[in-house]
Amino acid sequence: MKKFKKKVYVPLAVDFLHEGHINILKIAQKYGEVIVGLLTDEAIASYKSIPILNYKNRELLVKNLKYVSKVVPQTTDDYINNLNKIKPDYLVHGDDWKYDNRKRIRTKVIKTLKKWSGKLIEPRYTKNISSSKIKNKILEIATLPENRISRLKRLMLSKKIVRILESHNSLTGLIIENLKILNKNSSVEFDGMWSSSLTDSATKGKPDNSSLDFSARVSSLNDMMDVTTKPLVFDADNGGQLEHLPFLIRSLERSGVSAIIMEDKIGLKKNSLFKNQSDTQQDKPQTFAKKIKKICSARRSNDFLVIARIESFILGKGLKDALYRAEIYSKAGADAILIHSKEKTPAEIFSFANAFKKSKYYIPLVSVPSTYSKVYEKDLIRNGFKLVIYANQLLRAAYPAMQNAAKTILQKRRAFEIDKKIIPIKEIINLIKND
Ligand code: SPV
Ligand code: MG
């Protein structure tokens, strides 16, 4: 008579396969047939940053390990659904979860397993894995242009909203890369960088009127790309000449940029937040659609996103015009629509979102809450926005702080008074680690 093997469930994320995983799997297979519950990108994104490798790649790695019989997707950060379905005899998990914010999940797992007398096995967590070596390896993989390009699309498919912050140099890029705020059961962070025409120009002492040409823009974003892994969204003003677009796309893709945002205006570029827009003109929707098509055919990667930015509200044209354009841009191949506004509340962009939702040409929406900054991300999510860009806050924070330091030194004729308001020299020396 055929003897059925016991079922052993092993939940794993496997962003980067290391000996700790092998230890766990080796122990697990001693108890029976190993079924790995592999966390999907969406499940991982619900409590930490998405993994470097996508689900398919991770599945391929794990499926081919000799200790593993089967891989099933685990779509939430707890295992209860899968456990109820599979009813494993054992669940194997490293004992590290006893001590951190996964304690809650552990309790739930023990309770669930009890229903069919399943047992929890907790091997000692493998310490001393060379995390800096792994980190360097990850950095190498994550910064390969093709991996970085597709990361934004993966984030948009995995997260309720993707959070992007303006970055105007490598240091701001590093803030975006490294800052994490720990909540009870999850951590929050920025998902990527915005290369803003406004702050990039201002940093170089130039107005936001395209006087900084694309090669200068690409060169400054390359500085940020050198030291970060997160995706970057490029503000391309109106994209420039149709005929030149393929060359811009080539440089952006080569640098690993994930998306281009192009606004439907013509003539001398003027920042959209200027009060007086009387001499600003919007492009003809069909002419602008040609630019979108041009980018779609020029891009080498389908994961490189084209985001069309509609300026109808900025120029007082209203909802009907915005909707009319959104459908044309979507038909032309845009992956998302940025509906821009300089109102104090998000009312007009929400009215747009509500109406556009009903269109068969609906594509995801992007918001830039500079003037309507009271809006919470949860309200943007509720209204169907998938990407939020905080477009200029880091430069606005840095400038008055620097101005104040300079002024204090001038007033006091010495630096002592500003010392307590700025970071110590020791900290600035150690700010950039050399490991
Ligand atoms: C930028 O940051 O350069 C933008 C957004 O394009 S806005 O300043 O609102 O035009
Ligand atoms: Mg701009």
C-alpha cells in the first residue's frame, strides 16, 4: 500500500536565496514533503519593500531546489488561508519570528495548526550570514538598468499606492533610498525618486523653462542612480521635439529610468504652479498623442512607463476637456495619466477620477499634491490614484535651512550660534559609509 508522505509547509519570501533558506528546507524535508508558500510581491509589499527579484524569478529558484516538492503562492502576509487549504502536518519557520513584529502571525498560525493537530517546528535562525556581501550583490542586481526600469511597474501592480519623492542630488536620493519608518506590523518608506524639472533647474540656479537641457538633466539623474536602487520617474516637460524623443528615451532607458512624464503644453515652458498662465498654450490632443505613440514605439522595454500629464485644469479648461484628452492619450498608448491641478483642494482631480473611472480607456492615475497638500494618501487611494509624487518638498526644506545658517553666521560674525541647529561634523563625516 502506498504510504502518504506527511505535508510540511514552509513560508518563504526569498528575495535573495542564501544558506539560511537551505538550512530551513533541509530540516523541513526530514519531516515529509515540502510545500513552500512563496509570498507574492503584493503580500511582501503590504509590510515591507518589494523584493529585488519578481515572483516568477523567485518561484523558479525555489522550485528547483532539491528539498522542495511544490511551490504555492501565498498572497497575504499571514498563512491562514493556505494552511486551511493544505492542512499541513508541520509548519517550519525560523525561530526569529518569536521576537519581532511577526509574533502576531505566529500566534495565529499555532491556533490554526491545532485544528488538525499540526505542529510548528522552529529551527534556530541562521546567524552570521554575510549580509554586507549579500547587500552588495543585491545592489549589483537591483541597479542593472532592466531590473530598475521594471521595478516601478511591479510596485504599481503590488501596492495600493506608489509613493515618490523629489530628489535633486545624490544625497536626497540616499534619503529616499534609506529612510524607513517602523509601524507596529509594517514599515513605510518612499518607493522612488522624482527628477523634477523645477528643483533640478533651481538647484543649478536656472528657471524652470527648459533652459536646463535634457543632457544636463540626464547627467544629474545619473549621479543619483549611481548610489541608489529605487526607481526614478523623469519629468520631461513637454518632451521637446517629436523627432528627438527616441534619443531621449534611449538615454533614459540606458540609465535605468522607469517612467517619463510628459505634459501637454507647447511654447516656452512655464512652471504650472505660476499664477499667471495667460501666455501658456496646451498642445492639440492629436499632436500630443503622436508624441506618446513615438515613445511607445521607441522604448525597448515595455516596462518603461509613459505617463501623460494633462494641464487642462491648470489652464482653466475644465473637466470635459481633461476627459476628452485622457481618452485620446490612453488610446495612443499612455500607461497612466497625471491629472495636474493647482487648487487648494483635490476636488477637481477627484471629479476627474470619478468620471474617468467609467471610461473604457481607463488607465491608472497620478497625483502631484503640491497645492492641495492636505490630502491624505488614503483619500487618493479611495479615488483611484496609483502614484503620488511629492514634487518639490526636499528642496523647499533644504533652502531655508541653508539660508538661515548663512544668515546667522553673517549676523553673529561667528559660527557658534548655528552649531546646535546643524548636524555635528562627526555625523557629516560618517554620513556616507565607506564599506
Ligand atoms: C516639477 O516638479 O517640475 C513639476 C511639477 O513638473 S510642477 O512644479 O507642479 O509643475
Ligand atoms: Mg516640471
